[in-house]
Amino acid sequence: VIPPPNVTGSLHIGHALNNTLQDILTRYHRMKGKAALWLPGMDHAGIATQMVVERQLAAAGNISRRDMGRDAFVAKVWDWKAESGGAINGQLRRLGASCDWSRERFTLDEGLSTAVRKVFVQLHKEGLIYRDKRLVNWDPQFQTAISNLEVEQKEVDGHFWHFAYPLEDGSGEIVVATTRPETMLADTAVAVHPSDARYTAVIGRAVRLPIVNRPIPIIADEYPDPEKGSGAVKITPAHDFNDFAVGKRHNLPVINIFDDFARINDNAPPEYRGLDRFEARKKVVEAFEALGLLREVEKTRHTVPHGDRSGVVVEPYLTDQWYVAADVLAKPAIAAIENGDTVFVPKNWETTYFEWMRNIEPWCISRQLWWGHRIPAWYGPDGRAFVEETEAEAQGKADEHYGRSTPLRQDEDVLDTWFSSGLWPFSTLGWPEKTSDLARFYPTHTLITGFDIIFFWVARMMMQGIHFTGQVPFKRIFINALVRDATGAKMSKSKGNVMDPLELVDDYGADALRFTLAAMSGQARDIKLSRQRIEGYRNFGTKLWNATRFCQMNGCARAEDFAPASVSAPLNRWIVGETTRTAQAVTAALADCGFGESTEQLYRFIWNQFCDWYVELAKPLLTGDDAAAKAETQATAAWVLDVILRLLHPAMPFITEELWAQTQDLGAPREHGGFLMTARWPELPASLIDPAADAQVGLVIEAISEG
RNA sequence: GGGCGGCUAGCUCAGCUGGUUAGAGCACCUCGUUUACACCGAGGGGGUCGGGGGUUCGAAUCCCUCGCCGCCCACCA
């Protein structure tokens, strides 16, 4: 499977790396005679795409999506998709990606949407999808819930404000500290540790919440750490995940003081209403100061959650959302790795995978967006949800339930983008229909992807794939390095540190870029690409080109009846053996995703053995009077070049195809299992290696090297 | 607070399960325009393989420890 790139995306160096490796593997397997499907496609990328189009509308005339209305807006996004979406596919072609473009899919197309609805409905029937009212990570810029994974913890400078809350009976005060003063407007308790001697006397009594002027209880709970600060904690169930849990344990009221934009709502005192959360923060602090209740202001550095797309501070916010019971789906997905049904390459990524899967939280899958798969839930007048694959089915169920025809209203929300991408390995093959593609190409042989989406994507595919198909979605997961900029930061458009692979293709050719990426795809965490390196491999291509030209000039042509085993000249026997050794090493490397190893073997052999020694030593034979030796050398050189081109083809498809066209007639590309295959992979037996010839030529080389 | 990765020539990196004088590309120096290639050829300089211990006949490679750099995960007021 190709990880479907975002429809909004353009090819960056990470895609180039990832797709190059996939292409190498695909071509390699096709050459080995396998029917290798590489299915391309795109992800609708909910938030990202909606953001792009919304920005465009804003720039075009300050129109908001709400002004347009849902249908018009979604139509606009489809227009945008048709026009500018998927630029990346053309770019992939320029890179030489040999995808089967006839099978291209889009996560929002009809078939995939059917699969999404089916999965949703089935999980719901199994009780693994449910609706729940709890705190979510709320992005006030997009006014939508986001999942934990979409939250980025950033360290920022902030303050601890120490506030004094007077006891209700006037007998003293309790000091609490907070980094978010505005939330005190929604406090419903102060908590202390039950064994904290300083507070045992006040447990069960009340403080009067300043500003709001509301009495709230002092409760005993294990949550406060007596070692920290004053040991007393303000409890704001509506705006903090921990406090929410405390509130639940003590049946505290939950007072929400924010609206969808994180402005203060009418649950707060009138002078705060309508204020932005940060303005409110300032005002609360000023009020405490004026009241003489501000005990201390401490500078601090702490982590604050931000939306990964919007970049704004996200708020814990109490809403109704749909959740997947990920812990249940995770169990077989963990087992599949444990028992080796699926393996990670490199293996140590298992640790990361396990760590997350074993501590997995419910997955919030609903988004308050318009671009995406609308949730297949319809509500009756009493709020009862009917979850069915079609509106008609839901209507039928509803009518049955209410005993009469009842109008329903579909859920406004759409699903998290990753919900549909998680189905990609099988939904793209026609599932739930039992298609022949599904039978032939599922599960995927090797998934190649970056570690940045192990949780977002790989884990979800494992969970959903196993649950719905009964088998793992892929046998092997190769985690490639992430391309970063010079400072080690992830390349992103917003940071302006992207490197354009197309520019590199223009400057050095796709082959050189591909070969470089493959050579650098080792198991290290990140890749810092250098132009010099690409230049070096561009020269390598030229070297091969020239060597081929030299052979052609000397009448080296492929002889149909050439038998490498029967050459007699030691030089020829030697190069046949070296070629064989290289073929075996490259084959072994590729079988193991050893892209770097395979390119290195090829580079060394072609440049340092074939060009530097064989061609030089063969010159006298090619120009000499011994006709038999000349003919044998011509045929041998042609044979070696042929093998070289085959071995090199997956990494450098363009130059090899061009040279093939010049040097020999391979015949038209053959169809094999429905896929075009230009040439077979060379399988050379070890018997072609002649130690005696190796030794003999080795001595010659040594002698010349030493002058 | 957990987990993971990196630290090898000026730069970007290979060096897998430990074994001859530690490699490549680029950069640098010297020479070379003899019929594949100056996007080249021949030769050369340059590294106490992050520090310190240990295992071993032998370690860049295994173990321990420390130090930086970076990433991921995590609800600490």
C-alpha cells in the first residue's frame, strides 16, 4: 500500500524517499515474476483540506464557510480538489513511481465511503463505537474536537498565580496555585489530600469563591500532592482532565464557562462574558490583586497543549462525541506483532508501538467539520440515535421504533480522517465485496512508511484490518527515516524549511535522486540530504552511460547463446564471478529492505570493478588479433552490462530503460499477472564464481595498483 | 516523568551478528587533455570512531557509566 498522501499535499522530500523505496521494492518483485500491485491514492485530509479552502474563501472575499452553508461549501471543496488537489500524483510520476494508476482511489469516493459506513455501523452494533459526553481536546480555532494525537505539547513560559480563597466562615483562607486563572470562574471545589495534616480540620467546610462569590466545598481526594505548592488544588471539572475525574468521584457540578470559540459564556459573572480566554485571564488576575487575594506570582515553564493544525491552545471542553473503544481493538493488534504475524523493520519500533497500544485511550472520531465522511447516525425528536448504513434503513428502524413515520435529523459531524485511512489496505480493494483484488492482493506484503504516523495510521490499520478481515493488513512494516532540515526539525510548509524534490529532479535527474535516497535510507532516525551526495550519484549514472557506450563502440552485443559458465579467459571468468556475487548480494539486501546495502553493492561493483578494472583490462582483448578472445570478451561485457541494468533498474528506472533500448531488444514489455514487466531479475548460480580466476586477476590488479 | 535515536575524516553519511593498516561521496593538495568518461583518471593529506571504565587474544562494533544533540509519549495544580 502506498500511504495515501493528503489531497492538499505537494511532493516533499519525505514522500520522495518513501515512494522511491516502495517503487524499488515493487519493481524488484515484479522482475522476480510476482504480480506486485502498488495502489496509489489520496486521503481527503479533513482538517487540512477544509483549512486550505476556508483560507482561500477568506482571501477571496472574506466569506466564511458558515455564510456559504454546508452544501455549497462542500461543493466548493470538491471543486478545489478537482482543480488543485492531487498535484502530488503527477509529481510521483516524474519520480518514476510505477503505481497502477488505473486503480487509484480517494478516501471519499463511493466505494471507500461504503466501507466506512459499514465499519462504523458494525462497530456500533458491537458496542465498540459509542457516543459519550466527556472532556475532549477542543480546538477553538476550528471549533472541533481533535484526538489526543492531534495535540502537540509545547513548552512555553508562563506563571503560577497563587490565589487565596477565603473560608466561608471567615476563619482563614486556603491558597491554591494555577497557570490558568480564568478557569477559577468555573471552580466547584478545592481538593486536599486526606492525609494532609494541614487541612484535616477544614475538610467538609467551604470556601467562598472570589469574584464569583459562590461557596464551594473543600473535599478530600488522593489527587492533590501534599508536596506540591500549598497542597491544595482548585477543582474545575469542566476545564481540566484531572479535575473532571475528581469531579466525577465527588459528584461535583460541572460548570462550563467557555463557548465554542473559547470565549467566556453566560455562566460567568456579567463583566467577563464575551471575553477571550486570555483577556479573561488578565482580568481575573487583576481582580484578585484588587481584592488583596493574590498571594504570589511565580514564573514557570510548562507544557501547554496546542492543536497541531491550528497552532492555538486547545481547551479541555465538555461535549458529546463519538468514540471507538480502541482498547478492545488493540488487543489482537498487539498480539499480531507479538506472535510475528506482522514484523517491524527495524524491529525496535515494536517497543514504540507496544507502548502506545498498551496504554491506548478511547479514540474520539467525530469532528465538527464539513469535509469528510458524515457520521451515519440519525436522531429522532427525542434524541435517540439510529445508526445505519443508509438514511432509508435508519428511517425504517425509526418508524418501527416510534410506531409512525418520524422525521430524523442526521448527525452534523464527520469522521476523523484517520478512520477511513485505517481501512485503506482493504477498502481500496473493494471490501466489503469479495472482489478478486481482495483475494489476490490482501494482505499487503510490505508497508513502507514514516514513524511519525505509526500511531495515526499504522496502528489504526492494524486494529481495523484485523477486526474486519480476520487477518493482519500487512506482513511487514518497514519504517523509513524522516527527512529533516539542518536543525533536525521536521520539514513543514509552515516552517518554510522544505526541500523541493522536483527541483532536485530537474537538476540531477530522477535516477540520481532515487539512488541517493535509497543509499541514505539506512536505519537512522533522520536524513539530512545534501546536494553533493546527489551529484555524486548523478556522476555514477554518467559513468555507467559512458561504459555502455564504450562497449557498444567495441562491438559488444548480446549473444543469444552466450553461456557465462563457459567463458575461458580468466578476466572474463573473473568478471562473471564478480557479477554473480553482486547479483546475489543485491538480491539478499533487497529481500531484507536493505536499500542502502543494495545501492552500495551496485555502486562499488559498477564503478570500482567493472569500469576501473574490467573495462581497462579488456581493452587489449577487444582490440587485439585473437578473434576468439575478442568475441568472447565482447559477449561477456554485453552480458555483464545486461545484468547490471537489471540489477540497477529498480533504483534507476529511467537510465536503465534508455540503455536497454539502445543496447538490446528485450522485446515489448510483457504482461505478467496483469502487470507490465520489462525484464527478469537475474538469478545467477554460485557455480559461476571461479576462485582460481579471482586469484589470478586479483594478482594482476594488485601488481598494477602498486605500479 | 517514561521510551527511542544520534554522536565515525572539513561537510553529509556507510560500517550487519566483535578479527587483517576504519570506508564512501563531496571538499582539499599533486599530477594527467594515450582512442568510454574532466559529471574523468592516477596518487595524496586528513579520523586517539563523544568521555571514562569493563569483557576479550582482539571492540567503532558487546556490557556499564557519564556527557551533549534530537525525536516520540505523558492529565501534574
